[in-house]
Amino acid sequence: MKFKPIRRVVTGHNAEGKSVILADDMVEPMTYPVWPSRGVANMWSLEKIPADNSGNPWDDVKSLPSHGGTAFHIMQLPPESELDAMSEEDRKVATTPVIQMAPHFIQRGVQHSYLTHATNTVDYMIVLTGELTYITDEHETVLRPFDTIIQRGTSRTCVNRGTENCLVAVAINSADPLDF
């Protein structure tokens, strides 16, 4: 199933200081051409904390925050079994290592799969639908709806070994690089 747009409602204030809805729009997710059920919808980002609640910052939403900032997105991870129905050529594209596609992803630790990566962030993740297997260098755990994980710069892989799409909400907070 194709990853559908996600509704975003943005509030703010009018010239009189009254609270208003400034925007009510649909965020089109970025998907893979050969795997349209896999992708991410970048919902919001802030350059720094504390935030500036003036202006229209939704014009330039980033997937990874600048140092001192935050980002919020919704990911959709389809079942890995969908790879079986792809042509060999499409499967090769779909399983390109994510660290080759995103310059802010870091290779650190054990490479469990094409999805393994690390970032210099602290992420708050909550599974909304489906099931997700979260894998670190030495452990793995299954997450189901409303399970959360606090990801702290670790090398990890998120794999959907289930039978339905998995939606995950992620708040990404910049962090200082680990020094080891």
C-alpha cells in the first residue's frame, strides 16, 4: 500500500494575539520509486531550542535537525516480505544501504542490514500501527502500537518482519557526537 500524505495542522497567532490555525495541509511523504509503501513524511523541524513561534517556519522542514534543533517525522516501513515480489533490479535499488543515501547517517557498529545506521541525535520513537523489530549491535526487541524507544546515537536497524505496514512517529533532537 502506497504511503499516503499525512495531514498537518499548524497553529499560531493573528495580529491581535488570538490563537488561530495558520495552516491545514497535507505533507507528501518522500518514498522510494521502486517501493512506494516505504518512506518518510517530514512534518516539522526547528533550527534551535528555544523555538521562535513567529513567522512561517514550515516552508523549509528538514529531515534531520541542525545542531541545537529538532525535527519531527512519520515513517512508514512496509513488511520486508514485499522485497520478494520485486524484480532483482528493483530489489537491489530498494536495499541500497541507507548510509549511502543520507549524508547525516553514520556507519558505527555492526551492519545487520541495508537499514543499519547511526545519527548524532536522541530520538523519541512511538509505533503507531504495525510491528517493528528494533536491532542494536547486541540486542533486538519487537515494538508494537504505543511501544516507545528512546534512541541515543546508537547503531540500529528497524525492520518490519510483520505482515502490515508499520507507522512510526519520531521526534529527532540533535546531540553532540559520541567520542569513542
